[in-house]
Amino acid sequence: MPSFNYNDPKAWNHGTYSVASELDDDGASLFITTPPSTKIGDTLFLFLSRTDAYMPIRLAGWKRGASCYKKNNEQPSCFLARDCIDISTSGTNCNEFEIKSSGYTGSGSDLGTTVFYRTVMKNDPTTWTITLDQGTRRVWTIVTSISNVNQTDPIRSAAGTSCDDVNESSFPSVYGKPNDVLLLSQSFDDTASRDDFVAPSGTYVLGRTISRDEFGILFGKELLSVGPTGKYITGGKGGSKCKDALLSIVVNRSL
């Protein structure tokens, strides 16, 4: 079921909305709602994940930020959207990726996440429909509203991990500055419960989806110092190794 996070006391976050597709259908559609505390001028960061199908690299009305896609569990590094060498006829999904430096290729259809963002304008709709073609497998999204984002350069740094080789989730280090916001996105291609992946020390759970065979979660925190963030590792018992795709993103709030 869709869910809002209404009880977020942090000045930098104006709410989160999470939703997963309930059924496998012909193409995957999601209906998302802008978090109710969102204000004009906030920036929405939308983490769109999919499993066992071609991966979305474009979304009408949104700009693309970071990404991580994988064709199998033990893939050594993420495919990125820029690695796409064969895009679908609709221009939405990528059929094939290639990391040119290594010659590593694949459809990336095992699991992946794309981050999209947009600045909230006065006449924006409060609901959005996301439709992905080419496949009948599940799709889910977590969209969070961040205040006072640098609209010229909203993402200061980002990194992904396709196989962290631990039962917990180990998010890669990124670079940030004081007042920036660190967002940690996990998409997990297996069954998990709320207590399996506990927020890394110092972070908050912003949003979560739990489906029949997929789990998604977004953590966040405000940064207080300049430099590398270091790795953040979830608590709890975790799950099967290398069944997730992880993204660390620093939102630039230096205006």
C-alpha cells in the first residue's frame, strides 16, 4: 500500500511518499503523490526501482541523477545510465548496457534504481503517473522532498554498489559539505521485513516499500562536516549477500 511519512521533524525534509506495484501487469504503472508538506521551490528526489525487467533511464518531466543497474547478483560494478548502448523504441528503458573500460555488457534487467529529480513549481500537479513498458515485473518508488537545494547543481556527489558482499547493506562513501543531505537508497531483490535492515547510525528512515519478493528503503541525514562520508552500514540481520543495489547521494544545499 502507498504510504506517507508525515512525522518527519527535520527542517531539510518535507515528507516522503512510497509505493510499490501491487500486481504484475502488462507494463508497470505507479501513481505517486507529492508529499503533503512539500513547498514551492523544494526539490523532489524520486528513486525508481525495478526487478527482472528492462530498466528505466528516462522519465518525462524529470531530470536524471544517479543510477545503478545489474544483470546478476555478483556483478562487480553498477551499470550506469550513461553506459546504455541500446535504448527502447519508447525512449524510456535501456535494453543493453556496456562498460566500455572493461567491455562488460548486459541487459541490467536483474535489479536497478534510477534517481530522478525536479524542482516543485507553482502550477505542478500533486499526482504523477509513471508507466514503464517492456516487461511485467514489479516496480516501486520512494520520492522525498528536500528544501533549499542548489537548483543549478542539486547532486554534489553520488556512488553505487552492485555487490557489497555482506548480509547487511554497506553504502559507498561520497563527498559532502556541511548542510548537505546524504540520501542512502537500497533496493533488495528478495523478501525482507522492517527489522532486517535497520537505519545506519545517525540516519533516519525516510521511506520504505515491502512487496512480495522485493524490498526498498531510503535513509537520510544532514551532514555536519566537509569531506568523505565514509561507508554507512545497516543494522539488523540483513539478507542474502549481493541481492541489493545501493546508492549514496549527497544533495547539494550550498546556495
